[in-house]
Amino acid sequence: MKKVSSYWIVSLLFSLIIWLGLPNPSYADSQSINAQTIHVLHRLSFGPRPGDIERVKSMGINNYIQSQLRPETIRESSKIMQKMAKFPNFNLAPTELYKKTVPPLKKGAKDFTQKQRREMNKSIRKVLQESEDARLLQAIFSNKQLQEVMVDFWFNHFNIYVDKGNLTRLLVGTYERDAIRPYALGNFRNLLGATAHHPAMLFYLDNWLNTAPGSKGARGRFKGLNENYARELMELHTIGVNGGYTQQDIIALARIFTGWGIQRRGGDGSGFKFFPERHDNSDKIFLGIPIKAGGIEEGEKALDILASNPSTARFISYKLAQYFVADRPPGSLVNKLAKRFQETNGNIRDVLQTLFNSPEFWNEKYYRSKFKTPYQYIVSAARATNTDKPRWGRIKRILEQLGMKLYACKTPDGYKNTKEAWLNPDAMMRRISFAIIISRGQLNQGEPKRINHRQLRATLGNNFSAQTQAVISNSPVGLQAALMLGSPEMMEK
């Protein structure tokens, strides 16, 4: 019987998926309070949980937006606080994690013993597992949904690849916790500085090896300039590939950041250390601006220059408009955001306020114009079905199967958030399989319990086109939850 049910689910869901390539169906009430509420919940959060639509309508859409823009005013759920407390490594500083998981070499030894290495790798895997589970836990259950959305945005903007080595596996959670989360709705310069100082970023983009040739510290592996971080800092983190820099600017910036390295033990606990003996102590010219020799302060000056550059304002504004409005955002919106970015010296909250107040954000042609990434889709499905005790391992395996393993984008540009990147037949069939799994209650721990299709419909605001409604209504009751979870309306936002 299960085989027959699966066959029909796949067949019916496939008929829905092919609509994804068609123009968005029109909705008669696209400017109704219901449609606006659903639009806001899909853009400022990872989609509604049971009761969210009614709650936002009751408090008012604008009040909800203002609340989400100020996460410090939102009381977190007791459930998430209790669950986070079960992660013993989550609040440890980078050097504390290193001390706890990486044993010191025995006197005279050049490498770890096999036993030491096994135990070390096991400990590091446990820390990484906690980091992954904590990310998913907060994305699914946090009341501070816009902050979680912005963590997703900024982590991909300042991406690091977890499997670069054991150090990134160990510290990726602290990178998100210390360098991304506190600044996700704050000041861009502070965010930029936090990522620049974090040992996970310095390790991922090799700046910890970046050494002035001929300096006192130029020996062994520290033997010369490494341009990786300097290049990506400009191309991906700030002014963009069309920002007007040259190869000479890359070299100058690499020289500026010589000596920015990693301290695995001791220090202030952050894991960052400036090594003056590896630094290029000459004057530089960067983007046409003279920078006097000044040790670590040269790097801070360069970050100031990049954060205040008009090209940075435009590059970040384009990416925000693309994330929140459309894959090809209107130029009028990008211009407004860039102007606000410069007026406020990179105040992210103010830029988002401008975005959410804009007529472009509320233009009905952009409703459901964004296709969810695998991460957004799975988190939204878990929220919609009120999955209260998720099987974290299963969720992570599904993400990997969908091509979006947590923290595992190899390239520094991070995972894409456009339809073109994720809409393909193989990925759709995998999403269908996931819709089947979650509709049967198999994402929750314990005895599986089928999702109530009426409750799911109410949670989603009955936000289905006439085509989707017809397919769902004409299907057996046991298939309706899976059809909703696999519908175009669920895969788009």
C-alpha cells in the first residue's frame, strides 16, 4: 500500500512542479491583508508556523516589521533556550575549543599519535555537529526570524568552507556566533571587521600565511605574500568585481594585511593575533589613497576605506534587493538602498527599513517571485508542519542531498539564492521525496504521525492558486499534506 501511495504522491507532485517554469498565477486578493501578511512572513522569516498569520494580522504588519528589525526587543522562546543549553561547546571561545579538542604535542614529537588523532577528530566532529544543530534549531524555532534570515544572508556573503581543514570544522560555529550574528542587523563596518579578524576566515582564505617577503617572520610556511583574502575582500565582501580596483590594489591590500594571523592557544581567546615580525612595514597606496606604515592599523584603515566606498554601498544593496525582492531587482530599489547605506554609514537595519518601506517590496508582481533555496525550503517546511523535535541528522542529510550541505560551499561567494541556481528536475524530485517524508511525520523524533492537512492549510494561509487548489481538492485526503508541501506556493516565497 505504501508503494502505491508513494507512486501517486510523486505523480501528483510532479504535475505541480512543472508549473514552476510557468508565469506566476494571478491572485485575486494579491493586495489583501492576508496576501500581504503571507508575503511579509515569507520574506522576513522562514515562513509561518501555526498561528503566525493570525498573530501578525493582530499586531499589524508594520508593527511586526518594526519588531523584527529590533531582535533585542523580542523575547526568545523557552524551548529554544532549553535546547541551546544542551550544547556544551556552543559558548566556548575559539582558543577554549582548541584547548579542549586538540592535545599539545608531546615533547620531541613532530605529530600526533594515531590514538590522539582519532580522539581529536571525534571531538572536532562533535563540536561541528553542535554548530550545525544550533543553526537549524535557531532557524526553525527562533522568534527573531529576521535575524535568522540575515544570518543566512551574511554567512553566504562572508562564506567560509567548513572542510578547508580541522580548524574551520572546529571554529565555524564561533565564526557564525561571534562574527555574523551580533552584526547581522547592525553596522556593516563592524560586521566586516569581525569577519576580517576571525581565525576561521583567516584560515579559510589563507591570510594567516600572508607574510612580507624578507621580513623577520618570513620563514617556513610563512614565506611570502598571499593575495587570496585581499582579492576576495574586494571582489566578494565589499566593492564587487566591477568596483574599479586593479591588480596593484590587490597586492597593496595583501601587503596591508601581512601579519594578520591566528593564535590557537592563549591570548584574549578570540584566536586572532597580529604578528608584527611578518608585517610589511612600508607605506602603501590603496585605491589611490596613501596609507602610512602603521602595523595593524593599516588593515583597519583599509577596512574603513572599503566599507565607505560607494561601490560597496551599491554592491551590498544589490544583493539585499536580490535576496528580499527579485533575482533581477529593479534598479530604482538598488539606488534607494545604496543612497541609504551611504547616508547611514552602512546601518543595515536602516537599509532594510528602506527596503521594507519601498513600493518595490510591496509590488504584487514580486509576490512569490523568489524560489527558495534548499535550506529555506526545508526550514520553512519544518516550521509549517510544527516539527517540534526534529531529527537533525535526517535534515542535514536531506540538505546535503539537495546540494546545500550546511557550511559546505567550497567557493568564497557562498551558496546562490536565485531560481536559476536551484530549479532543475533532479532537485525537484528530491524535494518531492522530502515532502513525502515530512507529510508522514518522519522528520520528527518518535513515532511518525501524519501531518493534518487542514491544519497545514490554515498555517499556510490557504495561499494556493486555483490550479493548485484543484489538484489538492481532487486528491485523496491522505495525499493533501504532501501536495501542499510540494506545491509551487511552498517552494516559492
